[in-house]
Amino acid sequence: MSTQDATDQAAGAVFSALADPTRRHLVRLLRERPTVTASALTDELDMTRQAIAKHLAGLADAGLVHGERRGRETHYALTPAPMSDAMVWMAEAGGRWDQRLDRLEREAGALRGT
């Protein structure tokens, strides 16, 4: 797999994980503290521990959170690097579209004689 394909795949995983509003809410909660357990989040959210654990696993699959087992609980922490990588991907994709639109505008202007 090329580096470009790997970057696209990683960005896609982040976008997919963040497409869910519950997962975005979990990211906001994780931003506010160094670590949190699924059990602790059940006190704040109207969800079961199992549902929260499922969403945390989705975020972990995208590399957005890291779980560390401590005794009987797993403590989750936000790992924002994949989000930054996805933002870079968006900026690059947006730049390519800007270039295409500029070229289209120049060509349309040439056809109009302006």
C-alpha cells in the first residue's frame, strides 16, 4: 500500500468514527480530562456501559483514543494525532479543488475573451 493510500485510509477511519454524534460527544468529554473509564461516562451519559464501550472501541479503531488497562477498568485517553492527520488530508484535498476551480475560471474567462 502506498503512503497516499495509507493516509487516505487513516483519514477515512477518522471521518467514519467522527460521523457519529455520540462519538463526537465522547471526544469532547475526553478533551476535558486526562483519562476516563466507560463506567465513569455512564454517570454522565444516558447510555449503558456496553454502549459507551462500543463507541470507545470505534474511536480506538480509528486511533483517536487509547485504552490502558488498570485493574478491572480500562482508562481511555484522547490521542489527537489522527485527527490532525485528517485535517492535513482535508487541507490538501481542498487545495487541489481550489487549483481546479482557479483553472476552470481562467479557461472560462479565456472563452469569454476576458
